Amino acid sequence: MKESEQHNSPCSDVNKPHRGVYLLPNLFTTGALFSGFYAVIASMNGQFEAAAIAIFVAMLFDGLDGRVARLTNTQSAFGAEYDSLADMVSFGVAPALVAFNWALADLGKLGWFAAFLYVAGTALRLARFNTQIGSVDKRYFIGLPSPAAAALVAGLIWVATVFEWSAQDIDYLIAVYVALAGVLMVSNVLYYSFKDVDLKGKVPFVILAAIVLAIAIISISPSLFLWLLVVIYAISGPVLWIVRRKKLSSR
């Protein structure tokens, strides 16, 4: 049979529509999407701590869906597109609207501009990531990942709510902070992806002890230490960029 006949044959798998989707990984993606939507609703009702926590829950679901898909061999083009759209809601629209309802609304046009800059940064970040899959070094992300940017915003709101900081006293700084998170997402700064970490292999005992210690410290004040952890990660990109530039200039 000729190649053209294979493509035109009614028995060919190429022309068969793919009906149905994989349930398990898309359930986790739906959980992330719901968490982002809930965060927006909670912020509209003035429940900012619940809204911030919901964004962190969305991060947890987002981290699980891809790993579950790979472990169960249920990757699909539909799942990838669905995950990207869910990320736009959970890590783009939700953090921006929560921050806007929390502090930026009182700033008028400056407030919604900062929130929009964050949303636009997320959209551009996701579009660039989707077009660069398979063509960049998997060890690094180009620009701050959108879940980390969402954690930057949600973490600040969570800490401020727990420690009863007044958002009105630092609303201009918050606007700069939110806008900067959006800019970092579309920057060319490299961030370590941790994708080359072998979770199945053996590690020195001291690493396991350090992980246990880190979990214990975070449990003391989850809002504060999770936020500080994300802030350190966000700063690591520009710091490493400066170090690389200095090394290149010294050669």
C-alpha cells in the first residue's frame, strides 16, 4: 500500500478522532483550576488568608499532575493544553485579582496597571514556555516560573494577613512588588528547575537530615517561611545572572 493510501484509508489510526481524555492527571489539573477560582471568590469576600492558601494548594496540584501523567504514562496534548490554561487562571489571574482586592484597588489606575502587568507577564511566560519545550536546557527555566511568581504574591498576602500588617501603609510598595513579579516572568534570567534531581537514587544522609530540618522550620510558621523560601528562589536568578556576567567579563 502506498503512503498516500495509508493516510486516506478509513482504517488508518491517523484519521481516527481521539475520543476521551485521561482522567487521573486531569483531575489534578482540575483541582489546581478550582483552587485558583476559589482564591478569587475568597478575596472578593475579604477572606485573603484563605485565598492565599488556595493558591499554594493550586501549586501542589500543579506539581502533581505532570508527575502523575509521566508515572502512569498518560501524557497527552489535551492534558498539556488544559494544564497551561489552568496555570493562567491559578497563577496569573487569581494572584493578580487577590492582590488587587487586598491592596491595589485603592491605588486606582496604578493598582490595576500593576495587576495587569502581572497577568500579562504570566500569559507571555506560559506562551514562551510552551513554544520552547524540547529546545532549551531542562535544568533551567527562562524567567521566573509562574507558580513561583504566584507564590511570591500569595505568600506576601498570607504573611501580611497572619501578622496583621496594614496593606494600606505599603500599597505603593505592593504595586511595585506585584509588577516586578510579572517582569521577572518574562525576563531572560535563568532559574534552576530541579528537573535533573534523581528522586529514585540514593543521597547522602545529611541531605535527608536537611530536608527534615527544613520541614520542621516551615512548620513553625508556614506563611512566613514558605514566603521567604520563594523570595530566596526569586532572588537566586538575578544573583546567578550577575555572577555569570562577572565571570564572563573577567575572562
